Amino acid sequence: MGISLKTGEVADFYEVTRRTVGSWKAAGCPCRSSGRGREDVYDSAEVHRWLLAEAVGSGAEKDPELKAARLEILKTEGELRKLRLRLREGELVETCEIERTLDETFSIIRTAFDGLTPWAASELMALDREADLRELCFSIDGRLDQLLYSAYVNVRGALSTMAGRGKGAKVAAEAWRNVFGASWREQGDRDEATLRRDIEALMRRSNNETTPS
């Protein structure tokens, strides 16, 4: 079962006129629904199968090789038209658009992380108690969570805008939710643990340097 298309949409799909679509119907092309005062509705898959059958059985080409080549061209053209239709309906998103969105999103993330380092360093210089160190670690953890969630929201919003209400946006958004909810979070936990160890080591070294011998 294919996509429901009105006469004008079938004409656009196959780059023909409405009159041509009407002649197809008169010649036996399946029509899903028809009625007085209403535009005919076709099933894209049924129309394509009918056209292929017509091409094979027409006998226009006596040479079997030429007929096979014509059939292959029709199949290829049909697949290209299906892709264009799915792209127009929002089920597909062009790769270049996704790449551009990801580049912009991760550029924002890099900038945010660049700003996190000097902030943590300045906060660290002001610490004088272990409780302050724990509070700083919790604060860093919260900021990392905000950065990851913000990245997820940006990507999902951009994909939804590109694909409208199409299935492609929903699938892509779900995939990104899984990525940020699983592997990214695991990496964040590892980075946080490493950061905690580095800060604690720095504090111990600082205490050793300031303790009178």
C-alpha cells in the first residue's frame, strides 16, 4: 500500500499533465476513490505497478534488451520520485541539513565548555574547606547536565523544524534522546569522576605546599 495522491499530485509526481493521468485511468489504472464533484484519489504503489506492467506488456519495443532497459529506467525513476515525495512529506531530511545543524549545536557546546574551565578555576582558587569542594563538584555536575540537555533540545528542535510533522523528525529526536540519555550520560559521569579526582589532587598538593615543614 502506497501513499494516497489526488489527480494533481499524481501528475506532479510523474511530471505529466492531469489529462495524462485521466487517460491512465481510462486505460485501466487503479483509482482508489472517485465521485462527482470530487477529485480522484490514487494509491501511489498501485499506479506505479500499473505503469510498470503497461511498459512491459505494451510491446512498443520488440527488442527484449531494449524493453528490459526501459523497465529498469522506469523502476529507477519511480524510486527517485518516491524519495522526492517522502522528502516533501517530511519523512526524510537531507544529510547536509543535519550536518549543518550538528555543526552549529556542537559549536555552542564547545563554547560553553570553554567557559566552564575558567569558571571552575576561579571557584577553586576561593575554596578553603572540603565542604566547599563538594559543593563545587555538585555545581559542575549541574552545569554539565544543563549543557547536555540544552544540546539535546537544540538538536531536537532543529530536526523538528526541518521535517515538520514528518516521521523522520520523531525518529531522529528519539535517537538523540537515547544518545544523550545513555552513552553521553555515561561519558559525563566518567568526566565528572575524573574532574573530582583532579580537583582533590590539586587541593592536596596545595595543602602540602602551604603546610610548614
